[in-house]
Amino acid sequence: MTLTLTRKAPQSDAVATFASCRPTWRRRTKDRLATTAVVGAAVLTAVPLTLVIWAAIQRGSERLDLTLFTNSMRGVVGQGGGLLHALTGTLLITAATAVISIPLGISAAIYLTEYGGQTRLASITRRAVDIMVSIPSIVAGLAAYALFSLLLGPGTRSGLAGAVALAMIMIPVVVRASEEVLRLVPGDLREAGLALGSPKWRVIWRIVLPTALPGLTAGSVLGVARIIGETAPLLLVAGFTDAMNYNLAEGRMATLPVYIYTQWSAKGLDTAAYDQRAWAGALVLMAVVVVLQVAARALPPQIAKLRRNR
């Protein structure tokens, strides 16, 4: 009796791995369902956004002319008028908010990253920042209104009060963004500076901050984009006026969000004129936000390039 043994040709490792990991029909079905759900969610999000942008462009472009950017609403009833006073107020209040928020936010982030560690004060600060990020904007407006009412008397409204209210919203955004950016700075750079005998504050000022400058700039610009469209706190503490006001510390000051609200809600005999100004203001405000978002993405690479070439 003779036994004949046949030896099966061994498969290569790659073929064996592919055969063992070949996806089954269940895996393919789950993958397709997950892909369909993600794409569907993206479409559902993009459709209303696209409709809003299209409506603002279509209706706001009807009133985009030189008069809109060179005139205020002083003494205007019906046709005519512009948003120069509101655009000026928005720029002034936003600039004041940035002057208040950016130094404080970056300083707080430096403390949390470089000095705070896991101390109790750092933990309380982080929790306070988390709470401030989630509070409604009207609460910041009420806090600023109460503060200025105690200091200057009830009913006080000014651009400075609006800047303080917006700073309460912007500071937590800057702190969060700056803290994450500072944590990305390699620890070897800090250790090298300290090994050369430099004090810690000088290492932070000369090494850590310049290295994180692109990210800090992007976080600051995004913080400005976050607060530039706020309406409720400005309506409460900055008020509204139809005339130009360049003084942040005195008198009511118009802003673009409040201008849009007042034009849409306080319609006179010529409804079409008020609607056109409201949509034009919305289009201008959207354009400002888009410019800030683009700047937040374009500035960091340019700053890094300038630092390398210097």
C-alpha cells in the first residue's frame, strides 16, 4: 500500500493577510450607512447656510451703493440713509474689545500653561473659563450694564460698556485657543533656554511666545469673529443712535448687528427701504466675518514665513 502525500503550495504572507482581513458584507453595509449618514448631515447643514447666504446677497446687493457707506441715518425717514455710523461703531467697539481681551486672554493662558500646572487656582481658572464660554451673551450684557450702572449711574449706555460686555465673551475664547497653542510648543525649547541660564519669564517672552505667535494670532482673530455679530449685549449696554459717535466713553453708539435689528423691526411708511437697509447691513456684516475667518487662516503661515526669513 502506497500513500501519496500532496503538499499544498504555501500562500504568501500578503495573500494570507488579505484573505483574513477581507471585509464581509456586514462591514461593507455598515461603512456605506455611516458614509451616507455623514454626507447627509453635511448636506442638511450646508443647505440652510447656503440659502441664508444667497438671500443676503440677493436682497442686500440691491442697496449696496456709495451712499450706504458714506451716510448715517441722521434725519432720514424712508428712502436714503446709510450705515456709516453703525460700521464705525462696530469697528471702534471691536477694537476696544480686542485691546481688553487679547492681552488678558493670552496672559491667562500663559499662567495656565507655564505656571499653573495642576494647582487649585489653575483648576478654578479653567473651570471659570469653561463656564464663561457657555453662558448666553445676554448675561454678559446684564453684567456690564450692572457694573456701569453702579459706577456711573442707572441707564448709562456707551461704546465702552459694549466693549466690556463683549470682552466677557471674547476672553474665554482667547484663553482656550491660546492655551492649546502654547501647549504645542516643544518642551525642548523651554529646557534649552533654561539651560542657558535665562530666567523663565525671558524664556517665555523670547522663545515660547514667538514660536506660538501664528497660533496666537489665529486664535485672537477667531475671537474677534466670535463677538463681532453679537446683538443682545450691545442693544442693552451700547444702545442705538442714528448719528455718528466717535467717543467710546460717552453717549450711545450704533453697531451693525443693532442697526440690522432696528431697521428690520422699526419699519415706517416705506417698508421696502427699511428691508433693503437691513439686508444690506446683514450682507456687510457677513462680509466682515468672512474676511476675519480668511485672515485667521492666512495670517499664521505668513507670520511663520516672515519669522523664518528674518
